[in-house]
Amino acid sequence: MHSTYLITSFLLTLSLSFSHSSLAQQDQPSTCYGTIGKGKLENGHLLPTEGKNFKTYSMEATENGYTTAHSRVADIVVAAYEWMSMRQPMQTLIYADASLPEGGKFPPHVTHQNGTSVDFMVPVLNQDGLPAQLERTAENRWGYDIVFDENGRYGDYIIDFETMAMHIYALQLKAKEHRSRVARVIFAPELRPLLFDTEYGPKLKDINFYKKAAKVRHDEHYHVDFKIKCQPLEQPQPVTEKTVKSE
Ligand SMILES: [Zn+2]
């Protein structure tokens, strides 16, 4: 009985110290390296699974660490949600892929390599003009495969351009408060006039929208890159005779 208690207590201490050490990273600021197209991330912060007006696009993706961002980016994203919660509390905002826990290649994305990119699913309204949620399943890649027409419609849903414009404005506002900027937004060019024709549309003038046509049509999500100073990506050390011998 006594030894069972000791073993249980030992295992509990072991698991607590393990979870503590893995959580400790979230207390440290992140360091990003290289660029969004070729980079890596140290001490990445997992975006909070959910808050009062936001949530991850997929618990499975979050558990796999696909929603890891640079600490400052994570702070900006959460601060923008908080700002939104006081102005548009009825709409639940969904974020999607950010970076892998240590950055690097993140297929099928071309970028998302150093924790400074985050995808956001477009907010939608239903037929009655009320905030709604799209069905996100493994079959539609948790929403990434949904296709909106040139009027921003998909079935009974329409993109909530008012909320979306407000959100992009909030990201820029909070980025500036965190020594950053929105470096770039990618969103389908044919849908942008509907985004700009909103209350917050005119406030998006200083946002750099990607001019070229992206390889993948960004209609069901908008991609946001944040300006964060990153370290140069170190070159791999050449293997010399000396290093081989010392090992
Ligand atoms: Zn993206």
C-alpha cells in the first residue's frame, strides 16, 4: 500500500514536472528566424484554444501545434479579439493555421515558417443576417476547402465583411501597440471591394494587401503577416574532420 502510494506520487511528480517544463516555454518570449518563406521559431506560443469571442478552427490542429505563433503575434491576436469583444460581441471569430511549434516548412502553406503568419477564417452571417458558423469537418479541411462566390456567398451564408474589416483594423491597431505592424494581408482581390465598402473599410488604407494573385484563392480565409524583427537563419555548420572526431 505504502509503496504503491510512493510510486503513484513519484509518477505524479514526474508528470507534473514534465508538463511544467513544457508550459514554461510559454513564459519566455519567442525568437523568430529567417523569413515567412524560409524560417524557424523558438519558444513559440500556442494561440489560446478559445476565448469569449474566438476559437481555434480545429482542436486536432491545435493539439498538433499548428496554431503556434511568435509570442508578440499571439499577444496581438488575443488583444485584437479582446478589442472586438467590446464592439462585436455576437460574432465568434475563428483563427486557423499559424506555424508549427518550431517553425519551418508547413505544407501546404508556402509561408507560415517563422511564427509571424496567421490565417483567419472569414466570419459569416446566415440568411437572417445573424452571426453564424460554417461547418468545419475533416472532409472540408476544417473550412479551408469552402469556396465563396464573387459576391462572398456560400450556400445560405455570406461573408460578414463588416466584422472582417473591423478585425483587420483591430489587428493593425493592436500590432502598433505591440511594436509591430500588419505587414501584409492576402484576401481574394475580387472580394476586396466588398470589404472596403464597410464602416471600417476606409480605415484599412494603410494596410498592405497582397497585389498579385495568390496561388491559392483566399476567399474562405484571410492570411495576415506581422512585421516582427527576426534573427538571420543560421547556416548549417559544415561537417569537418575535426567536428566528426570530437564526437
Ligand atoms: Zn496563410
